[in-house]
Amino acid sequence: MGLAQQFGRPSGVLGAVVGRGMAKGNAALSRWVVDRVAAHLGRAPERIAELGPGPGVGLEALLATFPDAQVWGVDISSVMLSQSRKRNRAAVEAGRLTLLEGGVDAVRACAPADLVMANHVLYFWTDPVADLVALRSFLRPGGVLALGYQLRPHMPAMAQKRFPAAGHRLYETEEDVTSVAVAGGFTSVVHEVEGTREAPEGRIMLATA
């Protein structure tokens, strides 16, 4: 499995190394997304799912920010679930965090969710509209989908070159991301940028079901 595929589905020893790299490289975005979600929500969420939590930094932030919520982490990679479990062992043992191996359909276990978060995940969806339709169906009315992402021009050169070659989809503009969300049935979509628009550290799309 090539390096680009490892980012989509980490496995084996190389996948574990990729996960540790994600924990360092993506931690700031994950925490910022949780911060922006907390500012956006009208009330404290009771049921939260993170899709593709990787090494579990985002789950850690969700658990700390929303201490009364029940949280699910859903990932197709058993290696990443292992790292999430290690990072958040106390929450798993306390019954606050449930970790499930699977893709978008496995988020059903959290339904009806108040919040579904996915950071650096939408590039790997082969049918993003269908996946967004499914995620919307798992949200309660008024529930929020939070996608942390970067646009292609602001991604590392490796990702710009290797992700499309591996069949992953990169997005050129905010409007491209919005159009997919609208096609998936979301009617209220807003974007925020961390840093400057010329050199953003990350972006978030907040869509309401």
C-alpha cells in the first residue's frame, strides 16, 4: 500500500507511523474545529460521533469540551482505533467513549446525533454526496456536521501530487465543498478559516441538517 493510501486507511507498521504523524500534524486543526463547533452550537450536544478520528486527538478534545456528552469514534482502520483507545483509555473504560471499526454507515450507532465531526476525511470519500446523505440521516433535525479540511492549493506538495493519483478527491474552492454538501441535503452551510485566506492553517465547514 502506497503512502497516499495509508492516509486514507492506515494499516500495519507504516500505518502506525502515519497515525503518529497525524497526531502531531493535524492536532491543531482538530482542536480548532472542536473550538469552532462549541461556539457554533446553540446547546450542548448529548450524542457526538467523530468519523475518522485517527489517533484520537479530536476525540480527546470533544470529550474535554463536552463533558456530559456520549461520544463515538468510527474509523475504518483498526490501527487508528488502537491509537484512539490508548489516548482516551479513561473515557473508554468509563463508558463515555465507544470506538467502532467501520465507515460512514457505522455512524448509525450514534443516531440521532447532535454533532458529527470529520477532519481531513472528505478527500477519501469515493461518493461524497451519498456519504453526506447518509450522515444527514443520522443527525437529529438541527444537528450539525463539522468537516475540517484544506483546499488543494494549501495542502502539502505530497498530497497535491499523490492523493489524486491514488483516487482521492481534492477540492479547489469553498464553493466546491458547499456544492457537495447541498447535494447531500444540507441547506445551511457556512465556512470559517483559521489564519489568513492566503495561507490558511485549516478550514471548517459547518452544515446543519
